Amino acid sequence: MKRKALEREPSSGNVFADLGLANPGEHLIKAGLVVRIHRIIRQRKLTQADAAELMGIDQPKVSAMLAGQFRGYSVERLMRFLVALGHDVEIVVKPKKRGTAELRVA
């Protein structure tokens, strides 16, 4: 039995754009911030309850956010969570190097 080759479509580099969601750049930034929040929680070995207390939200909201349900949070609020977890947040504006200008979480 011969296998059919899967159809592939090149990615734009933003899964949210590839899925056709509105405001894909904002979703990508939020996802990057949530990834950083998750890493910090893991690195500091915080429970979700401890992290929630530091961030000023309840534990079920931390759980939902880490599970990918972060649409209800603004970029600013996610940055405030990072500050509450003991990290500086720096916004850098610079001329683009090549191609189109972009937003990203470094």
C-alpha cells in the first residue's frame, strides 16, 4: 500500500496568522509573555497558588493562562505579571534591520 504525501503549506512564522485569527501579532506577543511567565514559575519552583498570590489573581486563572487561555489579558497586564514575579520588562524601539518591522518577545 502506497502512502500519499501530506500536503504542506509554508508557515508565515506566526501560527496565529496562519490560523486566520484577528490581531495575530498581538496573540504572538501574548503567547511569548505567557511562555516567559511559565518559565519563571518553573525556575522558581512556585506552585500555581504561590504565583497567583504574587500576580494578584487566583490560582484557576493562572492554570487557565498557562493552558493557553490568555485572550482576556492585555499585553500590559502580562508584563505586570512578569514584574510581580521579580523580572524587569524593557521595551526597546529600534529601526528595522531588513524586511518588515515586527513585534517580538526576546
